[in-house]
Amino acid sequence: MKTPKSVVIIGAAHPLRGGLAAFNERLAREFQSGGAFVTIYSFALQYPSLLFPGKTQYSSEPEPAELDIRTLINSINPVNWIRVGWMLQKNKPDLVIVKCWMPFMAPCLGTICRIIRKNHHTRIISILDNLIPHEKRTGDKMLTRYFVHSVDGFIAMSRAVLAEISLFDRGKPRIFCPHPLYDHYGKPIPKSDAKKALDLDESYSYLLFFGFIREYKGLDMLLHAFTDPRFRTMKVKLLVAGEFYCDAKPYLTLIREKGLDESVMLSNSFIPDSAVANYFCAADVVVQPYKSATQSGVTQIAYHFNKPMITTNVGGLAEFVPDVKVGYVVNPDPESITEAILRFYTGNRETEFSRHVAEEKEKYSWKKMTEAIETLEKD
């Protein structure tokens, strides 16, 4: 009888919150469903408080009892990196999966991976959201190169990132596999129930901007788009659900000066997993007005809840939103976003697009992600 494979995932997990933790926990469950022994090595300290842009790094959700999560890694303590590396080197897991989502994490994760590889047994695969950060800083390329050279292969979750890998490495195996569905937020609920849960006026239709608010995500363009006077004749409002990870003042000033106070509903705190369904199911369409991007986990939540999308044609976003099928792909400017929203409502496209979303999402399974990882593991 074959011994079950041992898998270690290095990265954020409960009690840390956010998309990275959600991804790692869902991936762990998928490997467990295939019979693997899975352990997540998470951060006892992920970001120093001075570097964390939000209100808190920690989740209010209950701990996932079915997962083995060990909060051991300190992102700024080199002695800790060595100890964790030695521990994993000695334990000899068959497979280590690691995400390095920003250059700040490269010294920590790159050092741990370098030490693990010295056991000449463990295969280390990196899943890449992006390689070149949206918000660039001096030293990014040097730090990214340090991490890239510490692993054995790469899963790129967009073709744009797949191409970026060649800027840092040309020899290691790599494969494209799209971001799987975020399907752990519960089943879709009726739109009327979702609106009631959020205390929204049920006579209005709602667009949704969801997720951490950063400058590159283009909320300012969406707000400018929403100043078009044609929206004043429609019973449509914009629901903004997410915590500010940048200065909120310019956005709040724009809302006030453009008279959008009654048209824009702000829910500017971290949205817990248990409330995500309410926001997506209350909306007719999800708008992602990004100025730069590779791919977005928000897309995969929208797919899970069968929601049409309006997204800008930047980075790899358009790869996952077939134009005029599951939504609209537009230029990254307020005028183009305005016209797409108007086309969506005047053309009554919600039902048609939602049907296509339900069909299209079949390609984004977690099984395909684990199969892609196993393919690289054998190379």
C-alpha cells in the first residue's frame, strides 16, 4: 500500500485573515480530500504593525478544526527562519507549497526554502499571484530574484505572470493554472434576502466593488464613472465593501464633492467570511476597475456566486472574464466604465451573463490546481 504523501503549505492561515489565508486553507482541504497529510506553517508575525495598512491582521471567524495549522514563522527574524527551515529539512515532507506575494516576504520565505532543499528530498513549488508588485519599491527585483532561486518550480495563476517568470529564471519548470473558485463562502442566497441582511433599500439595484481598497484597484475611476448624470435617473447604487489599505481621504472627498453621498454605500471594514455571500448576492454585477493587475481572487468569488463582472483590460484580468459573455472588459478610464455599466442595465444583461458565468466557472476547480502542482512535482 502506498504511503500517503506529506504536504506542507507555507503561508498565512487562521487566525490571520484575508485572501491568502483563505487560499491556503482551501488548498489544504483539497489535498486532504485526496488522502495527503497536510500541515500549514503560518506566521506568528506576518507584518510588523507599522507596515500593516489595515485595522487588524486577525480573523474573528472560528478556527478551522479540520486543519493542522502551526503559527511558527516570524517574517522579520532571521534566527526564526533558520529554525523553521531546519525543522522542515529534518521532517522531509514530500512537497512544500509556498506563496511569496510581495518582495518584503522574499528574505524570510527564500531562506526557509533554501534550507529545506538541502535534504535532497522535498520538492518546493511556488504558486504565484504576481511577481512584479503593483506598488513598486527600490530593491523589489533583487528580493524577488532571491526567492525565485529558492524553489523548484512555479504555478502562475495568470499568463501575464507566467511570462514574468522569465525575467528572473529561464530554466525551472512552470505551468499556468488559473486561480480556483473561492467556494468556501457558502451557497448563493436570494437577492432579496441578501439586501435585507445588509439593510439595503430593496427598490434599488446595486453594483459591487469588493476587497481591500488600494490605489491600483481604481475605486477613484469607478467613483468618477458614477458621477455621470444618467445614473441619477436610474435606481442604481454602488456598494463599496472593503477596508482602506491606502489614504481614505481622497475617496471620501470625491464622494462628498461630487454629491455621491446618497449613491455610494460604504462598508469600509474587513468583510468576514460569514458575510461575503450577502454582499455578492445583493449585487447585480461586480465591478473591478483596476489600473494594474495580474489576476484577482474577487473574480473567483464572483464566479462562485454566479455574478457578472465588469473589469478593466489590464494585466491578466481579461483572461478570466470573456467579453460580452460573462460581463464586459473595458479600457481603464471612467468613461469606458460608465458606458459598460449603462450597457449592462439598459440591455438587461444580468440573467444572460449570469447563465454564462455558471457555465464558465466549471474550469476553475481546485482539483485542477492540485493536478497542476503534482505535474510540476514530477518534472
